[in-house]
Amino acid sequence: MVGLPSVAILRRSLRYGDTEITAAGKWFPHTPPGKTEPEPHYSGGLILDHDFPDTVYLSRPVSGIFEIEKWYTPDNGATWVHSPVTSHSATDNVRPFVVSNVPNTLPFLAWMNLSERYVHYSNYKTAIKINRLLPDDSAPKLPPPSAALEPAAILDTMERVADWQLANPYRRRPDDWTQGTGFAGMLALADISKNPKYEAAMMRMAENNAWKLGPRKYFADDHLVGLTYVELFLRHHDARMIEPMRKQFDDILANQRDHDLDFTKKGATEKWSWCDALFMAPPTWLRLWAATGDTRYRDFAITNWLATRDYLYDKDEHLFFRDSNYFPKREANGQKIFWSRGNGWVMGSLVRMIQFLPKDNPARASFVELFQAMSEKLLSIQQPDGLWHASLLDPLSYPIKETSGSGFFCHAFAWGVNEGMLDRSKFQPAAEKAWQSLVGCVASDGRLTHVQQAGADPKCFDETNTEPFGVGAFLLAGCEMCRMEKSK
């Protein structure tokens, strides 16, 4: 396969199409001087990630050495963005192989490294490598992160968690909601850290994404990454950073959907019909208003946010159902099903809506009132260890503490105290207890654990699991904890 490799993309029409990606270069075998290469079609290789078929891994020459790269298409092969898996290698890396159906924390990519030679399949000495570093038993052991309620200790733990995430990139699309939450936390860290690498990492991500949102025009999850774009725009004032997003949002405004919010009906996800959507999309729309002055974005965000509130908010429990599927369902103890992370998304969104709206905006008071009511409820069901479990009203059925929802609640409590919206005497101790328990879920190398995997409702899960959306919530909480502790 010398020359131009291609990958077959299965389109919605169920027809295959060949899409050119990049030049594959020549063969990789080390042809002895004066000899004719017997295997001239042995290229570096290419493989589809079958779990995420918009992604391929390939090997091609870079500065004379075959390197492994990840290539991703957001639009069925029309355009591609790529990032290195290996770089500046001394020897060739070829023939990538993706292992399917493995947890996010395990190796999923392997390849052959020509550590000494590859002349022929009968004459080689090579190594197999994976995209994870094995523990170095000879390396000095890092102490556990400090749970001290001091700004320097909080920042140190945040940076340790962020550094682990940067060193262990997530497998999903770089414009996916799972990534976008992590990006939001990473950029918040960039505001308080003296290290420029966190903002630089976000700039690289955005450039690699060509400043585009996810592939589904109306789907709220695919709007979240835009919040990082617009925050970078507000720092650097480069119009190309928001141009694709603005075109997409203008198209949405010109062609608004009239579906209702019943999640069982076709087209429901083209509206904000599930509580997660309130974090994924409205803050991006609201921030784009700040960047452009176009009030249509603000009005769309407010109107649709409040419509979702009216549909999913339980006024008796002061919590949100995840979507209409859960209205009739009950937990094992007979309580209504209120998902921790789902309500975490809502609290994270409320912080942003209040933060981004000026005090004289007529809608702001309703967001403040809701924020305070939900905070009181969440305070009343905080667990003795300071965290919350996957199910807010049936923690005994889900006994593992959960850090993504808890991270958002800690963030909201600390922010509310900092802004004078929550009673400091009640909520500061609750936020501090939550933060110290969150830190207790951080391994010495910075890996955050106890994150429920992506889903829609409470689940039991592997307590060692980590996800970038959990990291994002943790970093957002840490930023407000730093601010709160400085104000003592």
C-alpha cells in the first residue's frame, strides 16, 4: 500500500466511499544496499478504530522516520485533523493495531517498533509498543496529593490531575462532550496557574479541530467544545476562532426546531430535552453573545434553558429528572430517580448562566433562585464523607462515591459562597469537606478515580474508572476552592 492510503467510511446512505487521507510514503523494510526490495508494498500501515469509526491510526514517514499518528474526520472524510502518537523517534514505528472494547484506562493501541532491524519477515528484530507507560518501579514515589485547605496545595493537586490527563489523552473525538468538559476545566486552571502549557494545550486542540463544533448541528453535546473556543477568542480576539460556530448557530436560529421535549419522540435531541444539555449548550450560546454583542444568542439560550427547567425540574424535590423517560421510574427504595451527574450538569450550567448574565437582566433572578433552592437540597443529602453517590435519593443502592457529580456540586457551593449567594457558614464547610474527599480520590500520579462512566442514570461502576469530564468538574471545583480559601 505505497502512495496514498484511503479509508472506507460507512455513510448514512449505507454506501462506502474512498477518502484520501495523506501520503503513506515508501515501504518500511530496511532494504540491504545493492539489493532489490522484495516487499515494496509493505507500507507503515493504517487501521480503523472500530469503536470510533471516524478515527484511524496510521504510520507514515515524518522527517525520515515512520511515526504513528491519529487521524480524525468530523465530516465523513471531507476534512481530517491529526495528532501524533509517537514523535521524534529514533527508529521506525509501523503497523498500528487497535484493541476494541477495552476500558478507557487500558492500552488500546499497539504497534511494531523497528528497534534494531526489519529486513524481511524472516529477518527482523523488533519490539511491540503500546500507548501507555508501564510503572517504573525504580522511579521515586510521589507522595499522595495534599488535602490541605490552602491555595498552594489546591493548585498543586489541580496541576497534578491536569498533567495526568494531558499525558493520557482520551480516546473519544476531540470535539466530543466528554472532552469538552475537561477542556473547560483545563482553561479555568490556565487562569490561575503560572504554567502556560494548559492554555497552549487548549490552543492546539482548537487548531486541530479547525475551530469546528461536533458533527451534529442541533445536538447540544456537540456545542460544548465551542465554550473553549469562545473563551480563547475573548483572550486573543481572532475572529476565525468563532467563525465556524457563529455560522452554525446562525443557521440554527434561522431553522429552529419545533419539537416538544418528550425524550421518547423523534427529534427530541434537537432541543434541550435532557438535563445534561443545559451544561453542554446554553453557556456557549451565552458566551458567544458576549463575544459578538448579538443578543439573539442570549435570548435563545435563556428561552430554551427555562423551557427545559419547566419540563424537567421537580418542584417538590428541587432536583432535575435526566429526561422524560424517568418521570415514572423509581429507585429500589421507592424514591424518584435523580442522577448525581445529571444534576451536576445543571448546577454547573447555573453557575455559568448567572456568571455570564449582567445583574440587570430580567431572567437572572430566576436562575439565582433556582441555584439557591437546588443548593439547599444538595446540602441536605450530602453524604457523611462529603461526596454524593450516583443516585441522589438512593445512595445505599449505589454505595460507591462518585466524583463527577460531586465535583460539580463542590464547584457550585464554593462559587456560591464566593459570590455571596450562599450562606458561608453552611456552605463553606460543605465545600471544604467535599474538596478533601475529592482529593482523596486522586492517585499519587494525578489520576482522578471514582468517575461513573458516560451514561444517563445512576449505575454501579468500577471505582478505579476515570473520565475527562470528571477531571473537568474537579478542576472547576479547585478554581473556586482556591478563591474561597484566599478570601478567609
